[in-house]
Amino acid sequence: MKDILNRLINHDVLPKEVAKEVLVNIAKGDYNTSQIAAFLTVYMMRSVTIEELEGFRDALLELCLAVDLSAYNPIDLCGTGGDGKDTFNISTLASFVTAGADVKVSKHGNYGVSSSCGSSNVMEYLGVKFSNDPGFLEKCIDKAGICVLHAPLFHPAMKNVAPIRRELGVKTFFNMLGPMVNPAFPKNQTVGVFNLELARMYGYLYRKTDIKFTVLHALDGYDEISLTGDTKTITNHSERMLKPSDFGVPTISQNDITGGGSIEKSAQIFLKVLEGKGTEAQNNVVCANAGMAIATVKGLSPLQGFEQAMESLQSGKGLASLKKLQALSAL
């Protein structure tokens, strides 16, 4: 690691294979915590390159405990986090709305590191069981339309990094990797990223795969469609700007989509929205993100996807998916 750190301090870029090797060595426990923290810190001060990101991704996918859910052709809705906006759990809510619209979801998530309440925090609070048992996960996606893949159970290699990330408490390149290392290897993904540079890198890397994808970045900094302004989208074949009017809804303010500030309050917002008691702005932002997932899988326009998402939310189908998942978790 000393050699790697010296190279990075001298502004060298790691080739893909070297980047992959470093992450494998971290997983094997070859480096001490100070060395790992120093390695992570480099990437807070300069951007990760495409080659480095690809190497890191390949290492984590190679080391993960894979689960085969290909029979369900699921999608993952996942944001990188790290946008510092402290919204409520929009992509997780959108996942249940998507499941309610008969699009299967394999939701990859983790506890919040740079936010007060990550996807796994709210799921755990609401009684969703975390498991890497394939039989349980298949039952969930079959009956509830969604299964939750809690990252630490599938990426044991990262146990050496988790406490360091918690202690640092700021976004690291692992935020960038989260959406790309879903252990179910879904062939459909909508991914929110926290800056435009990363959106382009994701687009480049995803276009080298056979995944149907939509990368999202709100121009005012959100790692999802925020409806507070325009959103850059990158798909397999195109790039475009999405406006709130493309979903048939008005522009909203940042205050409309702030989070609860605690896990308990975030969970209250979560249930309120799924129960049909959310504000118009909350409902619209959830359905815009769910709508893009539905549109990605079904080849629809954003507006058509939005309409199907709103039907799922207003009919209670999204809530039914959560209740089924809770019931299966309690067995």
C-alpha cells in the first residue's frame, strides 16, 4: 500500500487492474485502517477515473455473494447518496411504487453514511428482514414484487472498510460504487448520481454492458429526479434533459422534499406517502422516480411511466408490496 499511496500522492492514476487488486487486498485484510483511510481520502480530494472506478467495481462484483433472480427480470432503483441534500427516502419509496406497478425490484441498499437515514435504516425500522438466503429473497420478489438486498450481507469483503466509512462520515468512492455492485446482477437499473461528471462515467461504463439503464442527475445536485429543476438523463441510446413538465407536474421547492432528520421521522414520512397521505410534491417526486424505472423496463415515455407509478401509489398497490414484505419478514 505504501507504493500505491506514493503513486496517488504524486497524482498518478491507477490502471484498472491495479485498482481492482487494491480492493481485493483490502478485502483480504492486507492493509491497516490508517492505510485504508488514507487511500479513501485521496479520492475525496481528486476525482476517481473511469479506469479506477471500473477496477473497483469489478473487484466488488467478483467478491460478492451473488444471488440469481434473473427469472424475475428485476430492476434496481439506487442512488449513490452523498448529495448532501438530506431528502426523505425517495428511491426506496419509488421501489415499492414500482413493485406495485408489476415491475419486479431487487433493491440494493445500505445504512446511511453521509445522510441521517439510508435505505437500510428505514427498512429495518419498518420490520423488513435482511437476509442473503436465496429462497427467502425469491419468495419476497415473487409474493411482494420486491426483495431487499442489504449490502453488508452480500459484500463481506467490505467489512474492513465499513467502520472506517462510518468514522469518516463523509462520502467516499464507495458511494459511487453502491449502485453498480448489486449482487443480483439485474439487467435493468435506474441510477441516481451526485454530480454530472459521475453521470457521464456511469453512462460510459453501463454502455459497455447489456444492462438497460437510466442514469439520473438533477442539475441542482440531487442524486435522483428532484422536480426542483431539470434532470440530466443518460440511457443506452440517448441523453436528454427532463423537466418537471415532462411528467405533467409543476416545479417544487427543495423544502418540499427534505427528510425527517431521524430514522423514526423518515419512516413516518415513508408510511405517510405509501398510505396516500403524502403531500402533492412528495407523491410527484416519488412517482417521477418510479416512473423512470417503469419506463426503463417497459420502454415507455417518462409521462407514461409516471402515470403507471401514480396509479400504483394511489390504488394502494405500493403499500400492499410493503405489507407483504413485512409479513414475509415476520414469518
